[in-house]
Amino acid sequence: MKLVTPPLVVEDSDGFRNDILQRQQFGDALSNLVTRSTDELVISLDGKWGEGKTTFVKMWQGLLKEKGIPSIYIDAFQNDYTEDAFISIASAITSYVDQHSAESQKSSAFKDKVKKVGVRLLSWTAKIGIKAATLGIIKESDIDALSEIGDDVAADTSETIADLVKERLNAHSKETELIQSFRESLSDLPANLMDNSSGRLIIVIDELDRCKPSFAVEVLEKIKHLFSVKNVVFLLVMHKQQLEEAIRSVYGSNIDAHTYLQKFINVETSIPKRVTDRYSNDIELYIKKLLQLHEITTWGDDRNIVDCLIPLAQNFNLSLRQLEKVFTNLAIIYSSSRENDLRLVPIIVFIAVVKVVNPNVFGNLLLGGISFSTLCEQLGFCEINEEEEGKRKLFWMMNWIRFSMLSEAEYQGIDANDPIKRFERTLWQYNVDRERLLPIFCQKLSMFTVN
């Protein structure tokens, strides 16, 4: 039995071969969009953490390769230590060009321009900490602002800083030409790449929302001002809400982060997640796959686990990564038990989920410091109706939890026709007190924590 979900390894040539969640149709649509558009295109791919965005783009790159469309993958989170977004992106491009360029002379010319732009950026940023260290792409209105800065600084007898501002203003024209030359060279690159049938180069920037806020914002700004050219398409993989928080962190809580972000993105899309399809939804498909991967199927409880976990996962809108953590919890309980031990699947699945979605509630269940009504209130289960479509299984599960949490006096006061009265028969062969059920399974789960 496996405690940790084995990672899905996607090789360069795999494409959507192991497409558990059936996302190839979305991948095809995205491929058509980037190859048929003639715009300077920046696309955002939004999705919560743990929804399989990275797996999707790795598969999508395999599909692009099949279609003869070159692509570069950049993990922004692994590069934010550099403090220099331009170098991170430019070095990934030059490295790819070194390996795939059909004309070494044009490759060398592009690298030379990268070097010149990089040197100018670094030298100016090192001299003075002015935010607009973006070379020739500062707006004309910013020129006046810089002039005012120079006058103010000079008035304070700080001649060195004033001279630097004047130097920056005098260099503006030459740097504009340098930037334009760099952008033209970048736009010409895709046509010189080997086996490129599309005339496009796709650059995927992943994990943008996990970066330091300052680096994430700098990546956006550098792409907009320096790298966004015809024939080069950027796919920015992000959790949009988190990235907007990063923008507020840099520019202040009063900024309209949504509007600011839209300045850098032409097309928005989101990772597809099918949750309403009764016969083919992502949650059910992934749960069945996780059962296989964790090898819990050997215990014979696989069908019951699926039936109990689906309504809980849908109710809490669990991400794929959260489902993996739930299965780690299930594997801990099953692997620390003997095959003939008591296994009440509704209770086991319930606490495995609760430990993921609300560890504080799990802690209270472990200590017995919470009532059933408070539990329902904290988990949002107060309005569950047995007659509501799709809620019958959830209602049945919560009856099991109610059955195990009632005091003896409360239990004896329940009407004889209450369905939970039938649950007691299940315990006869195990000689386990009803009120011990939750503590038994919570203690098993609390003994180990797998990160």
C-alpha cells in the first residue's frame, strides 16, 4: 500500500497519453488559438492550487511537439531567487535557441542583443533604485517626472543622483532603439527554429502565483514591455486570485489588482474542471485512479470508498491535490489496521476528508470536544436535506457521524424508527461501543502525518 501518491511523470513525447481527466480537447482548442492568432498574445491559464495545471501544460507541450510547434517551459518559482525577471526569461530563450536554431548567425545576433539589454538594465538598476528601470519603454509622461526628480534631488545638493537621472534621460533615445532591435530580433526567432511548422514559439511560465510578489509583478511587466512580440505567445499559468494579492502587496491595497492584471493579458482561460457531469466528472475519475495508485483496492472497500468520497469531495470542492492528501489519510488508517479490524467506511472517509479541509475540527473530534450540531455548523452541513438531489449519500454519512457522537441519553431518546437505530447492528460482531467509533479512527489517523 502506498502512503504518498506517486507523481505522474510526463515525458516530452507523451502528450495526452495518460490523460486521466480527459483534457486533450481543451489542449487542442488552446493549440488552435495560439497558432491561428497573429497578435502579440499573452494568455493566462487560471486554476486553484492543486488542480493539475502543471500536469496539463506538460501534456500540452507534448501535443505542441506533435504538431511541430516549439515551446519553452519556465518555472518562475524556481527562478525568483535571481531578482531579475529579464535574465530568467531571456536565458531560457537563448538556451532553447542554442539547441534548436537553424541559423547560428541569427542565434548569435539575438544573444548579443540580450546581453546589451541585460547590461543596460542591470547597470541602471544598480545605479539608482527608480522603479521605471525598463529602458526605452518608459512613457513620455515619465520623462517629465524624471526631470522633476532630478531637480528635486539637485536642490538637496545630491549632485551624483541628479547626474544619474540626467544620464538616464540622455540615454533614452538610444535605449529605445536597442529595445526595438531586441524585440524585432525576438519576433524573427521562431522562423529560424528547426522543425517549426507553425512560425510560432510558445513560452509557458508556470508557478507565477507562488513567486515573491515583487518578482511575479516584474515578470508581468518585463513580458509586456520587452518580450511580447508577434510570433511569440506567452501562456502564464497562475492562480489569478493569489496573483492579484501579489499585485496589492507591491502597489498597495487600494490598487484595482484585477484591472491592473488585465493590462498584461490578452486572453483569459481557466483549467477545465468537470464537476457536474453525472457520468464523467473529474472528481470521480481521479478518485478511482487514486484507489489504484494507493493499492487500497486489495481490502475490498474500494466501491464504498468511492461512493462515500464523491459527495464529500463535491461538497467541499476538493482540488486534485487535496484528494491526494485524503488518500494519504485513508492509506494511513488502512495500513495501520489488520484486515479483520473494524472498518466503517463512512466514518473513515469522513475523518480523512475533515483532516484535510479543517484540521481544527479534526483536532476537536480527536479530543471529543465538539458536539454534532457544532460540527455541522463549522463544516456547513446544517442544511443537508435527504430529499435534495445528490445529497442523499451525504445525509446517510452524516447520520453515521451523528450515531457515533450522541451521548447515551440522547441516543436512547431517539425514536425507534430513526434510521440510525439500524446502525447498531453493524457493531455487534466487533464488540465496540458506539461512542468509541470516532476516537478509534481519529487516533489511528493522528498517529502519523505524511507531508
